[in-house]
Amino acid sequence: MSSSGQVPSVSTFQGIGVSPGVAYGPVHLLGGETLRIADREIAADKIAEEIARLEKALIETRAQIVKLQRDLASQTGAANASILDAHLMALDDPAFVGDIVQYVRTRQRNVERALHDVTSRYVEALEKVDDAYLSERVADIRDVARRIAKNLEGDSDNALEGLAHRHVLVASDLSPSETAGLRKDMALGFATDLGSATSHTAVMARALEIPAVVGLHNASRKVQPGDQVLIDGNKGLLVVNPSSEMLERYGAENEARQSIRKELATLSREPAETRDGHRIVLSANMETPDEVEAVLRYGAQGVGLFRSEYLYLLRQTMVGEEEQARVYREVAAALKPAPVIIRTLDLGGDKLLPQQEFAREVNPFLGCRSIRLSLLYPDSFKCQLRAILRASADGNVKIMYPMIGNEGEVVRANELLEEAKLELEKEGVPFDRDIEVGIMIEVPSAALTAAALAEHVDFFSIGTNDLVQYTLAVDRVNESVAYLYEPTHPAVLELMRRAIEAAHRHKRWVGVCGEMAADPMLTMLLLGMGVDELSVAPSAVPAVKEAVRSVTLAQARALADTVRECRSATEALAYCRRLVREVAPTLLEL
């Protein structure tokens, strides 16, 4: 009821549902405040003092971002924490910081004015560049500049500070650091005017398991403090001041979804087996050891991808062999006899090495990262290999190399692995001499040369997130091109088929560990294409298992044959959904 005694009008906004679930509660509007840009002259003898203010703010800003990364790494995994990499790069950019210092010195103006004007110049220049990656850095630079400005003023940057209870957060947009700083205990859900299904906001919402809707255009300007709002992350709706009848209907729908999830949870001890008896391995992806309990609870058959990066992100330095071995051994012991596949370091050197040792890269996703970085620093790589080997003594640990692009990389990695084995043998340290070795297929060159690569490894794991991104030249967190990120694109599926067929010719097994594996709409297609293992987030295991158990292998193969003739991603996805609707319609209600 409004202050005038009238019943508030109901407004409905259609956006993009990016994180499933329904949330209802009072609005808390984020953003929209305009930072006051102080402008004053600085006396010549005070310039050093003014620059010292900047240095102090930069140190505070770096500490805040590093803390956000560490919190993210421990709560949601290293992959999500990496969204703040670009912020640290901006802070460490000598040109950006140098221009601010030069502005203060030559124009004798205060740091706030210098920061604002230099940032504006950078943003204007980047917005004119016809390069999707560089254009995307605009948001990062603005975000960093805003945080620096806040620190210069001594303001708190916690947007949720002071809230007495949980709210639905509504904003025009959430910056990467604002998204990273969201607290699940204070956010029922959130809605933004901007964004896409692959934006940082969307990725973080799913990681935090918070209902979210983006792409609502001007909704934040239509919502008022005190409004009650409902978010439907499944249908992409934001409803302002919903009626009691609508709340009752949504309550019933939510109860139905919860009932379906409870029913799926009963499958935890059942095998991932098709109706005609074809069984696959359904594993879980893990970011931190804390997720072991979830892996067991949801009924996954071990770990198909243990991302080792979180250890490094917590320290932002190389981690010793003893600590690595201890963590890997604890995870393997907790899940024994189920397998645990440990992926070697999948980070860029900008995260691990001092600035003077590692050149700043304009596009780190095409630079020295993952296996390239490991081979560049063989002693550190061998340290990790030794740690993994030491954890393999009970026989349920496997090794996987990321971002393999050519045969030479696999050969060299295996040579270092053999060196590590010989060293441990000489030291009398037990390990699995026959440990299985696999590679990630996530760049087109690996898929196209899969037959040659298969001669050097025991298995493939297709990382569809990067394979889609590199094949289609689409940055999946760039909102302007996110609509082009299509996992069922004919080119992507053809590369996957080549890798699967090459592996099977060499009697190697193939898994999929990207987001495609966790989408029950695509499970039957992957089955039909011949995938032997699926590795997904623990919470996704029940729905994927239901998809497997609802279809026959013959039906899945027929779907794969049909999809192979499709000429668009949309057409392929439609056939996948049609089969799901036929054999497992409840999955469409989740």
C-alpha cells in the first residue's frame, strides 16, 4: 500500500533470465550516484603530497580487488575470480597511472580531476577502436577509476552496508567489482537494465545461485524504493508490486520446481544409464576442496575437472609442492575409489609473476597462459606435476593439461612428467606409475589435429566454453557479441565430432567439461555424438542424470544424425528441445 492509501500499480518488465529461481522482496536500488569531481589548484610545493595521495589510493584499491578475488576464489572458484584480472592490469598499467601523475605535475590540479580527465580520455579512445576485446575494457577502466575515486574520498564502497535485511537488488548495471562483491546473505536476487546471458553479472549470479534477470532496458528508472518486486530468473521477468494472485501462482510454480528437484535428488545413487543400458560416467567439476561434500551429495562419479588455480589465486604466487600435494591427496582420499582428474595450472603469467618478469598483454586470452606458461617455467610446472603424482599413490588420480594447441606441447609436457616420475622414484616416494594423462580440447587446432594428439594421451576432455569462444571468435562476456556465442553452431559441433571420432579410433575415451555438459537440453545430443563422460557443476548432476536415464542410445544417435544436417545453431537446439519435450518434459519446467 502506498503512502496515499492507493494500491501500487503492477508493472512487468521482460528481460533475459540468466540464473534460475524466483525471488520476492523489497527493492534496494544500486548505483546511480554521481561522484563529485573536486577541482582545485595544487601549489608547486604540494605536488609530491598530492601524488602520495594517489599512491595511497592505488594501494587501497589493489588491496580491495585482491580481497574480492580471494573471496571469490574460495566461495565460487578461480574461474569466476578471474573476472577481476583486467582491473589489476589497469592498476599496474604504467601508462595509465603515469598519465595521471603527469597531469597533476604539469597542470597542477588535484588527483580527482586528473583521474577523471585521464579516464575519460582513455574511455573515449577505446570506444572508438574497432576491437571487441579493447572496447570491453571500457567497463573495467571505469570501474577501477570509480573505486580509486572512492578511496581518494575515503568513502566505503560496500553498496549493501547498512541494510537490515535481504533485498532484491535493482540497478542499471553492475560493474564487475560490484558483482564480485555481492553477498548472498543480503541479496535475494538482482535485476539490471543491461547485461546478457554471458556477462560477468550472469556468470556470478549462477555461481552464487541467486535468481537474476538482465537486459531489462529502463526498469531501474521505473522502480521506486519501497516497491516490492518479484524476479523470475527462469522466464526473465521482473514484476513490480505483483498482485496476491500472481504471488500465489508463482508460489505454486516454485513448489512444483522444488518438487521436481527433490525427485531428481533421489537419483543420486542411480547410474547415469540410458533406457537401453548404455552407461556413461557423470562426474563433477570442482574449484575448491570444500566442494567434496557436494560432489558426494549430488551423486557424481568422482571429479572430471579439478581446477587447481584457486590455490594460486589465494596467494597470487606460486605454491609449494608440499601444500599442493596435501590438498590433492585430501581430495583424492575423500572421493576414493572414484577418479579425480586434476587440471594443471590454467592461468596467465600476469596472475603469478612480478610485473618486471612478465610483459603486460593486450589480449591475455590469446597470450602466454595455461600450458604455454607452464612450459615456459618448467621447474614450477614440474613442482605441480610432482605434487599430483604424490597424491596419486592410491590410483584414483589423473592429470590433464589445459589449452593444448599442438603436438609439441603434449610431448614436452609428458617429458617433464617423466622427469618428475624419475625424481620421485629415486627419492622412494610412492605414486601411480601408470597414471592416466589427458588433455583439454578447447582450441580449434587441437580438435583438427586430435588424431596426432591422441597418440600421446589416455583421454580427451572437451572444454566447450573456450572451444565455442575460439571457434566463433566471440568473447562470451562481451555483451555486444554475446548473441553470437552458440554452443550448437555447426562449426563447433563438427570440431567436437572430429575430436571424439579421432579419440575413439585410438581407443581413448572422451569427456565434456564445459557448460554444454551441464545443460540437460544438450545432454542427449552429446550422448548421441559418442561422449563417454560428462563433468558438470555438482548441483547440475541430477538434471543431467535424468536426461541420460530418459532416453535410449538409439534415440540420442538419431538426434545427433539429424543435428549434423542442421545449418544453424537455432535449428539444432530446436531438435534437442523437441526430444527432451518428448522423453523428459519435466526438465523443461526447471
